[in-house]
Amino acid sequence: MANRRCLYALTRQASALFSTNPSARSFIAHLTAKQPLKILSTRFPAICTNPEPAWCTHCSRFRHFSSNRGNDDEDDDDEDEDVDYEETGENSEDESVSASGSRPESEYSAEEKEVEAAAIGYKVIGPLQKSDRVFKPYEPLFAVVQIGSHQFKVSNRDCIFTERLKFCEVNDKVILNKVLLLGSSSQTIVGRPIVPDAAVHAVVEEHALDAKVLIFKKKRRKNYRRTKGHRQELTKLRITDIQGIEKPENIGTQKPLKAAVKKPEKIAVAA
């Protein structure tokens, strides 16, 4: 405690020594009567040997020996709150990234891409070339495929919208592996749960956004209202071929001949 009191008295004397206030000068005169400046010079050699006026005026602005210390405490509290707010913001961003669990596609290896795509229900072959003749005439076949958690009944030349497929771009050829059912005019194959050696070929035509959905939340008598919008990312697929079932023969486009119909003969009636 004694050391603290001495340090506090010395700091007050040093601040009064270099201040521009006339009341502080009278305090210096009273101080020199009791304690000579040589003692201060021995205790504060760096301050007393280089008393630059600009430095002294600069230091006099940062004195904290005022009677109103409440404002200083409030400023410190505000700074602490700002720091805490910034830290919580950073933590919330980290939590959001960790909660989503998604990472950029560049960080995936080729094997990881294949495994994740197979779990969803598709496989990327490669980009579509100009020489590829993937679009075929209509065939009376249908298949039920599963992509992610959704099921679609598709036929040749059909177009479907699914949730955005990763690791594929526009004009990429895709094979849908999870085929649950195949059907034609002559037979039906049901998988348990998947039909073996069955596949549905498709081409990625577009990556788009669905229509906006509004989410409105309200708590009555709490002045709480929140409105948010969401647009789901979608991928447009064009079905090109269905494999794994015998395709029926091409049926002629000619119409069947109609049977000859006898016209009733008109009988003349005598008047």
C-alpha cells in the first residue's frame, strides 16, 4: 500500500509539472517549497531532461485525475461490449459454416465426388459432344427413379426438375442409378428396392432457381414479425434413354383399315 501511495503522489506531481493550467503552476511553486526539483529529477530523469513543449501539451490531454470517473468506466464497458459483440459474430459465422457442413467443390477429390454422387443417386459421365446422338425417338417405356429423397416417373424425352446436383455442369451427361421400377406395354419389373442392371440416361440442361417462397413469423403481443424469402436451387434434366428392359418393336404408323360398311339401299315407295 505504501508503494502505491508513493507512486500515486509522484504521478500527480509529474502531471502538474507539465500541465498548462495556471492552478497547476501554483501547485508546483508550493511543491518546490517543500520538496526541491532535484528529487523529482532523480526519480524522473527521462521526463525532466527532455521537456519538449509539444510532448507536454500532448500528455496533458490524457490526464485521468479528474473527479468524474464514471464516464471513463462507461467508455470501458462500451469497448468491452463491442469486443464481445464482434467475438460473438465471428463465432456465429463459424457455427453457421460448421452447421451447414458444406465445403467448396474444389476441396473434393475425384473419389469423394463419385461416392457422394452415388449416395444421391447419379453418376457424371462427362460433357456432351457434338457428335453424340443421345436424343432418340419416343419409346413406350417408363421408369421410376430416385434422386436424393424424391422419386420421379420418367419416360424418354421427358424433362424433370430436381434439387441442384453437385459436381455437374450444363451439357453434362448423367446416369441415374437408383431405378425402382421399369415398365412397358408387355412387362413390368419391380426392384427390391433397386432394379439390377437398370439405368436412366439424362443430360443436364440448366441450373435455375425456383419461385420465391415467403416465410413469415409472428408472435402476438410481443412486437415480433419476421419475413424471409427462399429460392430453392434446381437442376433441369432431360431424359434421353432407359435401359434394363426389353423394348417393344416399333409399331407402324399406318392406321388400320376400316371394315367395309354396307350402306342401306333405298327402296322406292309407290305413291
